[in-house]
Amino acid sequence: MNKQLHRLWERVEAVIMAIEDKEEVTYAGLQIQRSTFKHPLFCSTNYYLVTDLLSGKIILELHGHKEKLEICKYQKEDYFWSSFISAAAKLRCLENTFGLCRRSE
């Protein structure tokens, strides 16, 4: 079970890293959309929707804040994620090489 949770966390982390401050990103076979819902009385919350471009299936749905996200929907099949995680790792490596990573402290 811990292995599955670790893999899920890697996928959520890669999605957040890929979207950054953009509203929509198409990245390694997945489309990621982010929208912000602002409640009149409460604080705003982000909503993330990850769709596989080939099948059109929603494979991950998240909502909440970057620091505290709730997973609404998740499909764990590796074929959705393999090239995406690989591309995310390569992007992270490039960002580290050029010193582009923004670390929040």
C-alpha cells in the first residue's frame, strides 16, 4: 500500500509542477486544467483536472490548495502516467541544471 501511495504522490507532485501558474497545459500525453473557485464567504479553492488525450478519460481530479489537496478521482493504470512522469523528471533535471527551480521556504 505504501508503494501505491508513494506513486500517487509522485503523480500529484508532477501535475502541480507542470501546471505552475498556468490555467491549462498539455504535457506528455496528458492535458491538465486548473480553475479557481471563489466562494463569496469562504476562501478560494483550486480545481485540477487531468485528462488522457488519447482516450479522453479523466484520470485525476484534485481540489483544494497546493499545500492541502484532496483527490476526488484517480485511475492508477501505468500507461496513463509512464511518459508523463518521465517527461516531468527530465524537466525537473533541466530546471535544476539551469537554476530555475523555485523553492518555497
